[in-house]
Amino acid sequence: MRSYSFNPCFILINSANNLEPPPANLTEPHVAVHTDGDLHWWITNGIQPAMPAFGEDLTQEEIWNVINYVRTLTNPDLANGD
């Protein structure tokens, strides 16, 4: 019997590649133009039709953690604490 490894990252990436409309590329410079308030609103309320709302699933602290993480994608120095 052959053993197969399960790679959830592959499934997520493969699934994301097939979404219509495709997800935003959060590593692009235009992300830095949006305020933290913009990101907070979008995460909380969603952006139809592409992004669901997470306001009922995430705490305020978790939403701010997501915002802080997104900021590191366009500014790696933030991830290093610089």
C-alpha cells in the first residue's frame, strides 16, 4: 500500500488559483496605500463578491494581528521589528 502525504498548503494555493475573481496580491505596493482602517473594515465586513466577512469569526485582537501581518508583506522590516 502506498502512503500519500497530505499537504494542506498545496490544497489552499491550488484552490486560491481557481477563485473568480482571484484573491488580491497582498505583496504589491498598492496595499501600503490603504489605511489600517480600510483593512480593518474589509476584514470585518468583507468585500463582495470576492472576500467573505470575518468579523463574526475573529476577535478584534485577531483582526489587528491579520492587519499587522499584511503590513509585513509589503514591508519586511516590520516583521524583523525594525
